[in-house]
Amino acid sequence: MIEHEQRLEDLLSEPTPEVVETLGRLQGDIIFLGVAGKMGPTLARMARRASEIAGVPRRIIGVARFSVGGRESLDAHGIETIACDLLDESAVAKLPDVANVVFMTGMKFGATGNESATWAMNSYLPAIVCNQFARSRIVAFSTGNVYGLTSVDGEGSRETDVLQPIGEYAMSCLGRERMFEYFSRKLSIPMAIIRLNYACEMRYGVLVDIAKRVWAGESVDLGMGYLNTIWQGDANAMALRAFDHLASPPWVVNTTGPERLAVRELGERFSRRLGKPVHFTGTESATAFLSNAEAGLKHLGSPRISTLQLIEWIADWVAKGGKSLGKPTHFESRDGRY
């Protein structure tokens, strides 16, 4: 089991041999825009660790507003930090000219009721970044929400499917992708777009949401009856390996686990593991937000951590009162309102 938060973050930032090879080939420094989010700190640390193992000296730079802290920990792990409001074009113009960019910024929770800020962050900011880093390589995070709902009896949404986003958050994320595509074509910027579907670790994620509800005796909604998820450490590794697959127009890839997971079965597993009864509400719908992981697994590697291992770790973490980020995923939302 994972004993404490330091061990958790060490595991999340542990590079695979393939990541070490990728960063051994990659030339130049790396800047992480939006590094203070849920994934940013361990992703930047993985890049730092992989570069050191590969024997490649480079700057790893993390940029964010750092409005809720986190800067000191990054500094302590060899990540240079810069406090910056990325919507401030004059501030962005002062950022270092770096060969490799990982774009992680976005606004999801709180998007409903604050739609203009959501569009500014998700769709306008990419234009600022592309103009500033027109000579760089860019790996940009997006979301599987751009696909919309798909049949639970199918194989999940593929990268070539028609995009049908539901709600302003998902529509603004499609706007983000379109801006990156436009500037990739216009400025010949090599890019990859990562459509991530539910990265998960002990402190947040869809599995954590379900486990905490079971532990607290709260009901688990079955309306969104199926989902995908992936260990965040594996998502980190896949994102860095995407630097091997950049293209103009951008290479687009789904990043998630290989399984279609049933919420009912997950609730029952946590019930047995935690020794608590599980209460369900609603019934499974015929559609869900599901992504097909085939291309990502082929080009970026298979997950190291299985869903069953995640369930064991999360159940232990929740039962012993491990730290939570207090950021529920709202995975049960079917109308795109977050």
C-alpha cells in the first residue's frame, strides 16, 4: 500500500524506461504552462527525473499563478518556477524562449455560471501561447468530453470520430483544440493534443469519488453507468512520450485506460473492500463519455498500474483518512454542466 503523500508523489513522478529514452532524444528545455494543477507537479517532476537519468542537462520550468501555493515543493525538486497570469499577454511575452512546451491550463469546475472566463482560458489562451512559442514544440492537454456521449455497447470514441461536445465547457475545449490546430497549420508548429479521460490517484479521481461515497454511506449515481480512468503516473508518462509523435497539423490521441468500467461494479468492489454497504440511485443509461484507448496504448505504452491495484490503493487510502484534494470530478454529469 502507499503509506504517505511523499511516497505517492514519488510513484506518480517515476519515469518509465521509455520516458527516459524519449527525453534522452528530446533537445532543449521544457516549460509546463499551468503546472500548479492536479497533474502538473508530478508531471514536471517526472520530466526532471527522466532527464537526469538520461544524462541530459536541461531546464524544467513550471509556470502558474500559484494562487494556492505549491511553488516551494516544485523548487525543492529542481523545477524552476515563474508566477504568471497566462491570460496577461505582456506577462507571457516575458517568459523564457523554450524549445518544448507542455500546455496544461484549463477551466472546468466553476465553468457553469462563468462561461466567458471558461472560453477565455480554454479557447483564447491557446492563441496567446502559440504566438509566443511559435518556434517551439507543443504537447497540449485536452479532454475526452469533446466527443460527447457514445453507446456503452460500442468500443468508445476514437480520434477520428465526429466531435459533438455537450455544454459550454466541452465546447470551449473543442475551441482550444481548434486554436491549436489553426496555429499549428499557420505557423508550422509541431504538436500533439492529448484527449485525457479521467486521470486518477489517491487524492482525486473518479474511483476516489466512488470510494468516498461508499465510505461515507452516500449514494452512488448510476446515470453515468460506465467510465474510463487511468493511473495518473501512467498518464504522465504517456504525455511525455507524446513528444515522439508531434506533427503539423497536430497528432491527436486519446489517453485513458483500456477498460470500460461499470460504476455499479466499482461501487460493489469498494463496498466489499471497505466493509461498508453501497447505495445506488438511478439506472444505467445507454450512453456515456467513453474513449477508445487503442491508439494511445499502441504509440505511448500500456499502463503499469491496473484498475484492481488502483481500487486496493484507494480503498486503503480512504479508510485511513488520507489527504484529499477536495475536487470531485462530477463524472455523473450528463449535461456538460460543471
